[in-house]
Amino acid sequence: MDRRHFIALSLTGLVELGIGTGLQPVFARRKGKDSYSIVVLGDTHFDAEPESVYHSDYLEPNERLNKIQRGEFARNGKMWRELCPRLVRRAHDLITPDTQMVFQLGDLIQGDCGNPSVHRRFLDDTVNYFKQQLGDVPFVSVVGNHDVRGTKAEAVYHEYMPGRMSKELGRNIYKTTFSVTIGKDAFLFVDFNRPDDAELERLLKETEGARYTFVVVHSPIIPHDGGSPRWFFHGSAKKADTEARRHFRRLFAQRNAMVLCGHTHTTEFIDWYGDGGRITQMTMNSVWTREDLRYCSPALQGPETYGEVCRKKMASAADYKEVMELFDEYRAGLRQYTVSPAAGVYKLSVSSAGVSIDFYGGDSERVTQTFVLR
């Protein structure tokens, strides 16, 4: 599809291609704008107290994992008592007449139910909660690892969420990798747990000529300098994954893609040049566990610091060499790099003049920091 054809379709509303399916676009009054905003939530790990609400059937025989995961239940229950409801109310207040949608970047729920019917109820309760709090703006979530964690949880998610996203978007969504078009711009939602490379290739071809291309994915595309550096899109050291990672990195760079991701529970900004183009990655975090995480003081800043966290953590010489070789692939192309443990709400602003993200730490009424993507 050439650029003129893509724009012509966009301006008449790609969301209306579902007509005849019984679905109606719920955001028709907002479509077709050259300038618009999207409110973004990072990981939310929605949960409830007591933990028996969703985790009474949870059983993890590994003592170490059991301790970690029950600690997460306690963390989630505490933050959803007060802090996260405040954060969601702030997200609601950021919705303005030009707001097209609310994006949630995966790990919508904690998972770990131990029972597929409970997992489905968990997903349904959570989407209903966000819809009740955020109003009639479409609420669109990309799949995270926690969303499919637990007994038959992946099958439940794949059965439930595409249908729910179909209702939000007003057209049929069949997979957990799918696209959304707003005006002249393409948003590619990517399942990083089980990458559907053929579908992603198809969506990239289908959206050629887009003004801006956004990749919406739970995990980073450019690896995170943290506890699990290989936990990103096609991030394993296997030859097939390495080839796929470099292949899609090149395709994204050639589209000058902007990546919106979560997973690491950090607010992180990366601007990388290579493969004949540019990838700008913004990692967003809404796991607000402490009041002081409303502040955006960088823990690391500057391309020269990329890889320092892993450098200090590597337990063996073999691990060190392998991970540093991975980071070396990206370090030379970095133009900007900053990472902070800050958590809050984000507002993406898109226009022909550029693209930026305002970060509101916690439930702050004023912008904490602005990141310029284009």
C-alpha cells in the first residue's frame, strides 16, 4: 500500500472496516484528527485484598518462587488499597476532548490464580474496573507475561481478550498481535510472549506509508539494563531469536518507530540510531508502591551508563561476556538514555509538529517531566 492509499483509508476511518460484524466504533466522534492524545498506563498488576479473592487456588511447589509471588500479592494488595486508585483517578482527569484512547502496556493483572475460571473472572473484573473509572474512551491493553501466568491462563487470555478488545475498538480483533490506526498513524500491538512474526510482518506491510509508526509491546525492544537482560522481544541468545531480533530491529528502525513498553517497572527513555534509521523507546511504569516514586530522579543517565547495572550484577565471567556483547550491539547507536524507578501516568501527544510524552509522577497534577520522541 502506498502512502496516498494508506492516508485515504485512514481519513475515512479504518476502524469502520468492522461494519457488518455488529460492532460499532465507540470512538467515532474522536476519529480523523491530525493532532490527538493518548493516556498511557504502564504495568498495573491489578489485584485485591485479601489474596484469596483471586489466589485461593494458587499453589507453587517451588519454595523460592512461592515466597516471591506471595510477596507480590502483598505488594499489589497494599498499592491497590490507596495509591493505585489515586493514580487511576489522575488518568481519568488527563482525558480531554482530543484523547483517542487509553493504552495499558501489559501485566494488567497479577495472574497466578491456579484456576482458569478465576483467571477469566480476574481479567473481566479488571477491564470492567478500568472502564468504570475511565469512561467511554476505548481502553486497549497489550498482553504481558503476568496476564498469561498460571494454570491454563494463556488459553483463557487468548479466548477472552481479543473479544474484549473488539468491543473497545469497534472491529474484530482475532489475535494478541494486532494493529490500531488513528488518523495517519499506525500502532502495532505485539505479543512478546509468543511472537507471531508472520502477523507482525503483515501488519508492517499493511501500514506502510503511515505518518508515525508506534510499536506497543509489554517488553522492551531494546534490551533493558536490569535483572533479566534477555527478557525482551526475541531476546534469547538462540540463533533463531537473534536473527529475528535483528530482522525486526531493522524493520522498526527503517520505519523510525517509537516503542511504547513496560515490564521493567521503570520510567526509561532510549533514543537509538542504527540499521538505517531510528528507534525511540519509552518504558512506562504504573506500579506505584511508594509515595516517593512520584519523583523522576534518574538512577542512570547518559549512553555511557548503559549496561552498568548488569555489569555489576553478573555472577560469572561467561554471563558477563555474553550480556556485554548484547549491550555492545546497541551502545554505539544510543543518543539519549535515562532510567528512573519513577511510577505514574503518562500522556502521549501526537501531531504533525512532533510527538512527546508528559509524565505525571504518582497522581501529580503538574507534569513531572516531558520526553520528546519526535
